Amino acid sequence: MTQEERERIIIPDENGDEHLFEELFKFTVDETGKNYILLVPVGDSEEDLEDDMQEVIAFQYEDKEGDDGSDLALMPIETEEEWAMVEEMFNTFVEEQDEEEE
């Protein structure tokens, strides 16, 4: 997926300031049926993934019907097991990106 094709999401912080993020990737865990999304701040480059310089945030999400047809309800990831699984998926994603570049 190229950067131009990525979905963009606005997330407000605790002060109400809005920040723009791009979807890195989404995945569903078949065993639990839970959906997860990984996002990066707009403006960070994909090359930063290799250098551990790019901020990546992860959420569990549910698709909700919004006025525009679709909306995501983002929820925090709460368990260490979920975080370990998300981290493993992220590492696999980075490895696949590296292989595609070679």
C-alpha cells in the first residue's frame, strides 16, 4: 500500500488538540475476532521504521456506521498478551517491508 492510498485518521489528545495519523496496517485475530490497527503520525517517513525512530501507535478497533458511511471506534489495548501479539505482527510487517525493498 503506498502512502497515497493510506487511510488517514484524526485523533484528539487529552488536551483536545487533533493529530493526523496514517494507517500503517490493520489485522484481525481469528481466535478472538478482535480487530487491531497500527498508525503513524503524518509526516514521518516509512524509512524511519527500520531505525526505530518512527512513532507507531496501536489500538483495538470496531467498525461503526457513521454519517459518512463508516467510522472506527478506537479502544486501548489492555493486556500484555495483546501487546505481545501486536508487537509480533508489527515486526512481521517490518520484515516484509524490508524484503520488498531488496
